[in-house]
Amino acid sequence: MSLPCVAADPSDSRRRTLTSPRLYPLVAILLLAAALRLPLAFWPNFHHPDEIYQYLEPAWRMLGHDSIITWEWRYGMRSWLLPTLMVGPVAIGDWIAPGGMGAFILPRIVVAIASLSIVASAWAFGARVSQTHSILAAFVAAIWFEFVYFAPHTLSEPIATAAILPAALLLTRSAPSSRNLVEGGALAALAFLFRFQYAPAIAVLVLGACWRNWERLPPLVLGGAAVLAIGGAIDVAHGAVPFGWVVANIEQNFLHDRAVEFGTAPAATYVVWLWDRWSIVIVPLSFAIFRGYRHAPLLFWVAVTDMAFHSLIAHKEPRFVFLSMTALIIIAALGSADWVLLSRLAWRRWAGLAIAGGWVAASAALAATGEWPALWMKGIGAARLAAELKADPQMCGLALYDLYFFKLPSRDRLVGDTPLFGFYARDPLAGDQLSNVTRDASSAFNRILALRSNEKELPANFTVRDCRSIDGAPVCIFARDGKCNASAAASFTPNDVLKRMNL
């Protein structure tokens, strides 16, 4: 298989002039995309604990606050770049709205705005063909439910994708300037630092851009090297070996199979998940992708490479291939625009409206079915319990009883400066004596957060208050009257407990 050097980008200057669209529709579409994304930044759900505990918690810690340290950070498996970039929004957000929510919301607003680069890139890919292609591609990128859902989440996958798409746009021009190549290389390197598992897809992008024009490689490498140097300098500033996190990640996940502890799936799982997520809509999407391939061939192979690479990794999650899903939807949008232009001239406006309406209907229907209703609400119960605890003036200590921290918001949103403790059956210091150990240490806290089903195991002087659903199970606040003596549970602070459990 020979890699195509560039995506469809007409070299004929006359054709480019004739198809060059005006930009005011792009502004309107970007405003639509922002209107769909920004309100979700205030919606207190989360998709995966990583968005809090791998990025926002370390940023909070960099500001001098107490925070929960996960096993990935103890083993040095994470780049310091993304938490460092989050420090500013976290600090400003906390200054605007102290108490944890500001530090949570403002970073989400920032990444939601950054996600608009995907919409703008879709427009530019379409502009290489016609105004119809640019408008429809950007419109689909603005309203497609997966793009909207992931936009405010501080996860490496959507953030890296927001860098890769404009990089692909710059590198697949028919005659990219040296500046285009430097900027494209810089964005590709930035995406690598955000999520190094996208390296094979990035390599295909670089190889495809230079396959027949190797003189493009030096400026591309120059741009990438500059960003990588900044990333390495940030690691050094935090006392870490530059890019040591890549080595540690490979060592833990590929040599010691740590990721396998969180579940495994067969190689074909991502294809099955695409069917589950897109349902019957995958049929017209497949035809549209087939049709749109000619407009962005290299983007298609980037998507295939990303999905193939992640299929080789035993632990799988749908978010890991967000880059693939994004590229395929954009290609499908370009293909659907072809169908508009294939209709009779007098019918094209109606054909365009019908196809755009079909995209809206498909997106809305998929967003409201399957696993998605639960995903839109994920973390809401935990956020409400956290808000109630944080506002409780009588709370002087909180214990988590066999309820893992990653089901809950950040430490600050949960308790602020109030002492926090964790009691788990997996902890060697508690083990099968968990109930007795918790009772003996209960003078250190006057609130317990636990599953309702564990009520009989808790100290008798704690009574149930409010309950909310977390991952489909009722979790309740249990309370007692009186003050707290934190020293009674000194061995059960979160980071000590997590270290003993190697979590």
C-alpha cells in the first residue's frame, strides 16, 4: 500500500478561486458549536476519572494544595505538560469562584473552546472542494454528538485530536510553505505530548505528507523538535527525567500489564463499539466515508492506523480512538456533501437542507439512546453529594468506606481543607477487619460516604442522611454528632492508603 501524499487539495489555482467560500458561514457555525459546547462545561459530570485525577488534581497540587496522587503519578507515567497548562485556568477559576467548582469549570471552558479547532479544520478540508463541502463538514463537526460530548472534558484524547486535525490540514496542503510545515510539525508534536499513544497515527500523517517530497521533512522536524524541547524542559522543571514518562508508561502498561487490571477486550472490539455507538446509522456513514475518502485520503489512513494500533492493546476504551471517530465523521461529512452536488441544480438547496437535517436527526437520536443517557448524567450524583458535604458546616472529617475516590470529584470539591480518610477491604492495614478498623478510627471523622448496602458494617452511631446514585448504586452520607480527632485515623489518609494498595 502506498500512502497518499496529500489530501484532496486542488492545485489548480482557478478551481481554488472558484470554490473559495466566504467566511461568514464559518463564524455562524463556530458560534453554533460554542453554544452547544460551553454550557456543558458547567454541567458537573465527568466521563472518566482521568480528567480530574490525572490533570486537574496535579495542577491543583502545583498551586500548593493537598491533592490525591494516583499510581500513574507515583510511577512517573504522566507528562507534566498538560497539568502545567491547566494551572492557569485552575488558579483563575478558583479565584473567580472559590470552593472547587471554579477550578473545575474554567479548564473545561478552555478545552471546549480549543475543540473548536476541529470544526474549523473540517471547514478548511471542505473548502478545498467547494463551499457546500466546507459548510456541511463544519456543520457536522459542530453538531455531532460525540464531538459535543467530549469537548469540555479535560482528557488527553480530545485535546490531542484538537491539535492533530489542524496539523493534518497544514501538512496536507498541495504546496505547503515552510511556515505551514513548521506549524504542522509543532502541532503534531504537541498532540504526541498530550497523548503519546497517537504516535503511530501521527507518524502516518508525517510520512504521508513527505512521501513524495522529502524536502518537507526538515522544517516539519524543526517545528516538532521545538515543541518537544519545551515539553522536556517542563519535565525537568518538575524534577522529572525528560520523556521519562514515556518509558515508565511502556514499562508499566506493556511490560507489567498494569492496564490489563482495568479490563481487556478482543482485537475487534473497536469495530463492534462503532456499531454499538452508531447503530444502523453506520450504514449510510459507511457509504459517505467511501465517497468522502477521495477528499481526505491521508486523514482516513490516520484514522485506520489509530484504530489498528489501539486494537493491539488489550485494555480498550472507546475514548482511546476518539481521533479515529473524529476523522471518519469528517470524511463522511465530506462524502455527504458530494450527494448534494450530485442532485439537480434546482434541488440542491433542498438536498443540502435534507442531508444536514439527516445529520442532526442521526446525532440527536444516537445521543439519546444506548449508553449515552447514562454518560450525560455520569458523575452528577457524586457532584451533588460532594456539594452537600462541602457545604456542611458541622463536618470535621470525612471517611470513604469501600468507595473508591475515582468515583468522586476532586479532593477540594469533596472536602476542601477538611481531613479525608479512606477505608478499603483491599488495604493491607484493614483487610477482613475493615468494619472494626473503621469503628476504632471513627473519632477522626463525623461523616462517612458509603454504599447504602454497607450500612450495617458502619459504626452504630452513624445514621443515614442523603443518598444519590453513583454508577447505578445508591451512595449515602452517614453522619454522627460531635467533633473529630484526626490523629485517630492518621494511617488512613488517601495517599497513604492508595500507596499501600498500589492504586
